[in-house]
Amino acid sequence: MTRCVIFDCDGTLVDGDELLYIIASARKAEGTMRGGVVGTVMTNFGLELALSGMDIPFLRTDVGDRHIHRALISNGWTLGGETSGHLLALDRASTGDGIVSALIVLELMARSGRSLAELRSGMEKMPQTMINVPVSDDGRRRFTRSERIRAAVERTETALEGRGRVILRPSGTEPLIRVTLEGEDPGRVAQLAQELADIVSDELGVAPAA
């Protein structure tokens, strides 16, 4: 599976979440949208809000294209992908393919006569902060059972007032807990992310990564 990310005419990177928005919004307008869109726990909250505004269902899975593919098949949907640019359009190909994804976007640009920057303008990405907290193997095990961390997550979600997300997940490749927050105010998001990372660090007996 290959990835697809594109730069617009201003040199701004258009990532997988924005490409999903471009494809989904075009299909919705054309009446060819089948079901909803599948993303992952790391998909930007801005995509979820944009799709909700168009009455397009959105489903999150664990990170990994195999999880996205499974969810698409089980729901009878065709469109999904990851922020990294792993996109699946099962009406065009049975697996994700970067070239196919790029051709779909180029086709939409050609048909609409609009630039990539114009096509992506309807989606506002939420500011995001991620802090990696190093942990031991024992820390990874205790992480899922910590009531203090669970309570801290609930307080942080309350502080975001439904306009953001909190994601805590162990890295699949490194001894880290990834603390990720999204919200409308980047300063507030960074502050809340640091506070939560400090609690995770204190609870597991390690210091946040620089």
C-alpha cells in the first residue's frame, strides 16, 4: 500500500484527512457517496466536524489500514484512510493505492475547475499537540489500569467542552505513551496536553520526552 499526499499551488501540504474531505464532499454533492467515511483514532477532529456538517457518517478504528479496510467491508462503505495518506477507495481498487488516490483527486480538480486549495477550504483542521511520554514495560501494563490517568482524561475532555479530543495510546513500535490533544485554541490545547502528559509521567514514574 502506498501513500498519497499532495502540495497545493501555495506549497501547502494537503494530508490524508484533507484528501478524504475533498473526495467525500465531491461525492456527496454528486450523489455518489456510498455510506460514510472510515478514519482512525488519529484522524483530525476537523474532518469529523466537516463530515458531520454534510450529514456523512464517520467511523474511527485503530491505526492501520487493515482495520480501516475491515470496517469499510463490514459497513458496505467504500471510502476511508489515514492522515499519513493511506487512502482506500474500494469502488476504484480493492486495496489502498497512492496512484489511484492521486488520480481520483486530480479527476475532481479537472471536473470542478477548482484548485486543490479551493477544494480543501471547507475543512478546518483542529490544532493538535502530541507529547511522547517514555515508559517501561511495567508502565505500559499499569497505564491501562490507572484510575488517576482515567480521571485526568475525563477532566481534560470536560475542559474541551465537546470541541476537541483526547487520545492516549501506547506506541506500537517504541516504549512510549502518545498523549495527543486536539481543540480550537492551540495555546489551550498545548497547555492541556502538557498537564495530562505530566500526570501520565508522574503516575508511571518517568519524565516526558523533550
